[in-house]
Amino acid sequence: MLREELHAWRGSIADLKGVPRFHIFSNATLDMIVAVMPRDADELRAVKGVGPAKIAEFGADILMMTSAAMARGETADPEFLQVLAEESLARAAAKPARVKKEKGGASALMPLVEDIDAEGNASAILSDATLQEVAKPAPDAMTVDAYLTKVNKTLEVTKARVQGEVVSVKEQGVAVYFALKDPQANATLSAFMWQRDYVNYNIKMEAGTEVIITGHSEIYKPSGRYAFRAHAVEYAGEGALKKAYDELQKKLAAEGLFAPERKRELKKYPRKIGLITSKTGAVIHDFTNNLGAFGYQVHLVDSRVEGVAAVQDLLEAFEKMRTQDLDCLVIVRGGGSLESLQAFNNEQVVRAIAQFPVPTICAIGHDQDVPLAQYASDYAPSTPTAATVILNASWLEVTQLLARHHEKIRYELARVREETSRIIERFMAHARTLGSHLRTQKDHLDRIGKTLDAHDPLRQLARGYSIVRNQDGGILRSVKDVPPGTQVDIRLADGMVSAKII
């Protein structure tokens, strides 16, 4: 609870700073924070004992704790504020005023009375004399509208969940007016709910029905009537919830909303994932930790997922997701009872899932009855981890396929290397044989060359011989073949000479 969290937090801060706990905040101040449940710095500043310096140093921590408390369903307690005020005044009245010595020996009652709590922290209460001294001119009169606006703003801290039996109900115009009574006491609460909110909860309020409403008190300006404004309504008791669950399941099944042929197949290799869940819950970590490293782009919309109060959050989350470019939508939350899972058995939520433009994965833990949201979704795993298995499946399949191909390529490369080695080895053997054969042939050719060289006619030219040819290239062997006027070519050892026989 918030009070215990604040005390534990104050203790850790005090120990860290090495100061008494009341130097951080007094018990009374912490109680006031619990009572007021401030939502922002302005509301926190209104708490006695919290000044600008405290807000600057501790404001973020306190507002984070109050926000978490409100998310758990804790609400402000205006009656506690009154009790604190009465106790403070009673303690002040029970203590004698301190005597202040004036110059000249006279004494006078001090107009300031200090209220010391158990930890020694003093909180000041002004006496009547002091109030008279600091009295200021009355502020300008407020308009009725301005006053009611201020009152309604103050009444927002009365947010609560109230259980009672419906004694009367009337749908009129844009609102539903009803009254709840306490079966155990003579107490009745007048309440109303806007039709736009009422239709989201698929509940038919009738006299005798026991319900739980969530909201706060306010004054309806046109009539000045004080009433409880309900934001959410749910059946009270597992029996009523089970009956409503069965009736809605039968209705939607008859419409074919859960039919297998309506289920859509998730595209292979999804990357753009829409995720609806509470960002402060444990399931988001289960989901993200088990989501494979496949380049996913996860778009998160934070939403309450507990109880009937989560309906409006979920419907708004679906609308936001419709504007995103997604491959699929995932809704996750941990296990819970039929009461805590009411939002996922809400007709509007179920229809929103069934009508979502891309395939949906709804992973909701449950005790017995499967949430209707899972019947309407395309995939209905039981845990966030199981949802990641569905998303990872095609990626793992292609990863395994690539691994198999990689292994096959490695095998083929090894086989090719081995075969290449054998081919190279055979080639080298043939090359060695060929080399040996070529060397043998070279030796043989060298010998032939020497023989030819020895018998080469041109070698005789170096000894002074010559070869004479006629113009037709024929060799002249006799003078008879050379009549006067014949043109001849004479081949000598170092060149050619042309001549004419005279």
C-alpha cells in the first residue's frame, strides 16, 4: 500500500542522508499525501509540509508512487483529511499555549501553537489572535459556475469503487440515472453514468442487481444535484460475472465471431509489432526477453489490463493502433480471476479485437474460463512467452533453413576442395610424366639438330662456296645454264649479291 511504500522510501532516504526520518517528511505529511493522492506538482504543493525545495528534491519519487498506487486502485480519502484536521485541532486545544516573555518582565500568550508529532516534527497551528493579525480582505465573490467547478475539482479526490444493490434505474437522454443501496445499512447513493460510457460495459442494470461502480462524486451544475458519477460498472460476485460471460459467449458465437474460418494467418517474417499491455507489469519483460533478435519494431501502447476499469483504456489503445502500420497486434497480460479479467470479456473489447485490420495474438493467463477476447483473436496462446513463439516461428524456420544450407554449402565446398586436390594431384603426375617425355624429345631433337647442322649446305658458304640461282630461284649447276645477259642471285655466307652475266 502507498502508506507503507512512503514510509519505506522515507527511511531509505533518511539513512542515505544520515538524518532522522522526520527531517525528510513527518508522519502527518505522509498521511496527508496518502489522503490527497496528488497527481501533479500543484496538488503535491497543497500538502502541508511539502514546499518548493521538497518538491524539487523528492517530488518525482512521490508522484511516481502515488501514480502507481492509483493504477492499483487506491484512491484519495477525503474523510481522512477531515479526521487529520480534527485530530490536529484537538491536540492543539489540549496543550497549553507557550508563554513568551516580553520586555519589562510581562508575559503574553504566544499566538502560535506547535503540534509536535511522535518523531519530533513540529507543525504550526495558528491561534485566533494570529488569524486576526494576518486577516486579509475577503476575495471577490465567485460565480456559481466557478464555485461548482472548484468544488467538482476538489471532489475528484473522492474516486472509489462502490458496491451496492440497484434500487432504481432510468435511461434518459445521454445519461443513465440510478441509485444503489447498502443491503447491510440504511444508506443510499444516487449516481449517474453517461451513455457513451455505459454502452462499453455490456451490463444491463436492473432493480435487484448487485454491481460495483467506479467513479467519483460531483455536483451536476444544471440542477445543483450532488451525485456519484460512474466511469465504469461491473457485476458484483463471481456468479453474476459467470452468467454474463456465458450469455455473451453464446451471443457472439451465434454471430460467428469465434468461427475458425474467420481466423487469419500471420504473415511470414513479421517485423512491425503492435503491443498493448501495462508498461509497469511483469509480462512486458517476459514478452520482450523472449522475442527473438530478428529486427522487430515494437510499438507499445500502455493500457490498464486489470478489472473492468481497463475497458476504456483498451478501446482507446485499439484506436491508436489502427493508425499504425503493423504486421500484427499482440495483447498480453498475466493470469487472473474472472473478475480481474472482466475487460477481456467485454463485448466492445472483443469486437474490437475481432475487427482489427491485421492478425491478432491475444495472450492472457486465466484460471478456468478462456477470456472471450482470446476466442475472437486469431491466435490465443496462454502466456506472453508462447506469443513470442508464434512470432518467432517463421524467422526460426528460415534461420534453420539457412543453417542447413550453410552446412550443405560447407559440405559441398569441402567435397570440391577434396576433388580439386585429387585433380591437381593427377595433373601434377601427368605434368611430371609429360615433362620427362618432353626432356627426352628435347634431347632427341638436339641430336637431330646437330646432325642437320653438320650437314647444312649453308655451312659450306663460310668456306668460300656460294649458291647461284636464276631469276626463277633455280640453282645453277653448269655454265651452260647461264647464257650471257642472264640475271642471277648469288648467295654468299654473309648475304646476297645480284649480278648479270655478260
